[in-house]
Amino acid sequence: MKFTDNLIKGLQPKDNPYRLFEKGADKGFGIQVTKSGTKSFFLQYSLDGKRKFLNLGRYPAVSLSTAREKSRDNREQLLNGIHISQTTPVAYGSLEDLINYYIDQMRAQGKRSWEKVYADIQYNVFPVLDKNIPAKDVDSSQIRTIIHKIIQRGATVQANRIRSYLHRAFELGIFHDNDPMSLSDEYIFKIPTNPVSAVPKNASAEKAGERVLSFEEIAIIWRNEAVNTPPPTLLAIKLILVFGIRPIELTGAKKSEFDFNNLTWSIPPERIKNKRWHLLPIVPLANQLLEELLLFSGDSDFLLPGRYNPDESIHKTSLGHTLKKLQKQNHLYPVFTLRDLRRTVKTRMGELGINKSIRDIIQNHALNDVSSKHYDRWDYMPEKQEALEKWCNHLEFNLLK
């Protein structure tokens, strides 16, 4: 196999990192693809009877032709008896390398927020601090300057977020150099201490959410059909008020997840925060809303297909936009979010006497005790059915007032 740019661009990540070797005159020349999709050229060679690898750079920052040339130069040095380790200086990873490494780890772990985190760092950090500075040279005063500029904009919550992202990135940088399983060996960071640790978090900027909707507010949302927005998003918001689910668990739902014969909804791990299947009973009120949604979905595989592309699901932000329109049109203050709807369901179910452990299971909150994590495989469907029916009956009673 002869490497080409088209071939390299087409290489897809797998569950485990893998290497491909180029067939031909350039013996030992290959490319590695990590779980997160990072592609790096390498040269495999033997030294003292042991197999070794020399990293030639990450693609596309290092082009195919440059990597092949570096491979040939180093192979020639080996044939002349010169150890590569004597001729290849150690590169210190830059701040940009550190952030890329952090984002790669997020992607490999299946964190859905990696794109937003990367965009936030690019907007808030790189304009203030040169991304080419070696990560080991970043100090606390530079971190303080970054955070101060964000606070000056009045974005105190965002300042805490950026501080958290940077703290984690530098933690990973320190871990990188000590991890024998590290997949990135084209540079080392040599970060002496985490420079973010000395910069305190603004504890007063963030408070636990407290907004819980009254039944009067729920009724306004439920009955309002005049807002200039697609009906499916209104129906989806009602389903959140039925189940108290996370929006991402609903917006990407496929029709195949719903078993209307057995009245169960099976949400797959890829849309679940704890990466486990989540089963919910389709109670009568939910069944009614789902039947209405199916009328709008057409031939799409998705319950909530994109407005202009039925082959994709609706964007996860669509429900939030609809909720903002509803609030503005009906003058609902203080404002609330989809997360507040989830909190409302949790709270109002508690008022009905529904046990907190069952409410946690319905909303798929992580249960961290040893028994729940490792031994309890009961799906609690009868308990979830009883609780959701009790909640929906109470909800409908209040909507009829």
C-alpha cells in the first residue's frame, strides 16, 4: 500500500489505536491512528535487538512528503551506525499542543462537550496568551490575566469554566509525561506544577439552580400553540415535562428505540451520560405525545428529524430556542431553561411522595454506591411505571384547572 493524502484523510479511528505500514522502499515508514482520530507518522527500527518507534510528526501539520523525507534521513543515519536518539532533539509541547491533547482525550472518552470547550478556549485564551509558548513556561500570572479579562466582560461564570478547562489540561500535561501508555510521544511537556492551581475559583459566581416552575407556568407552556415555531419542538418540550429527561436523550431519538407493543423506550448508551442503556415505560400521556410526533416525522428514522434534512435529527439547541420564544411571548419571568424543566419534574414528583431513589432512576442520575454500580441490574420498570403514571395524572389534573 502506497500512502497518499486521500488514503490518510480517509483513515477512520477504531476502538483501539492502530498502525499501518507503507509497502515499498521506505522500510518501517508508517502512520498511527489513535482512538480520537489523531494521525501521526512514525519510523519503526531496531536497536540492540529491540523494536523502537520514532515519531515523525502529526498529520496534516507534517505533510506526507516531509514525513517520508524525515523517515529516509533517519533510516540513512541508522545504516551509518548513528543512533537516532543522539540526533533527534526533544521537543517541548506548546500551549496549543497541550490544548489539542486535552481535547483529544475528551473525544476519546466520548465527551459530547469537546467542541464547545475547544471553541471557548480558542476565543478566551489564545488571543491573550501566545498558543506557541511552551506549556511548561506558562505561569500563574498569565492564567490570572486570562481569567481577569473574562471577568471584566462580566462573564464570571465563563471565567470559572475557562479556569476549570485549563486546570484539567495542565493536569493531563503532567500526566502525559509520566504515562507509559501515552499515545503522543512527539513531544514532552515537562510542566513542573499546575499553574492554574494558584488561581482561585470565584465561588460566588455560580449557584445551584433553584428555578422550579409553578403549575400555572407549566400550563402556559403546555397550552400555547400560537408561538411561531414548529409544532414538533413544542411536543418535545411536553415530553421533557413528562419524563424529566435530558434534552440530548430526546433530540437524537430514533423511532426504532420505541416499542409500542410493550410500551417501552430504550435509550442507547451513546446518548446517555453514564453510557448505559436507559429504559423508560411509555405511560399513556407520553404515548399520546409520541403518536402526535410521529405524524410530523414522515419517513425519517428520527422521531425529531431536522427541519431541512430528515436524514439527521433536530439540532440539540432547537428546543432551547423554542422555550425562549415561549417565555418572551408569554412574559414569563424569571427566565428558565430546559434544565429547569428537568428540575421541576424532579421537585414536583417529590411533592407527590415519590421516593427520591425512584426519581433518580427515572432521570438516570448516576448512583455511585458500590451495590448500584456493580451488582444491581434490576431495571425498576414497575416502580418507574407507577411513579410516572402518578406524576402524569397529577400533571393532567392541574392542567385542567
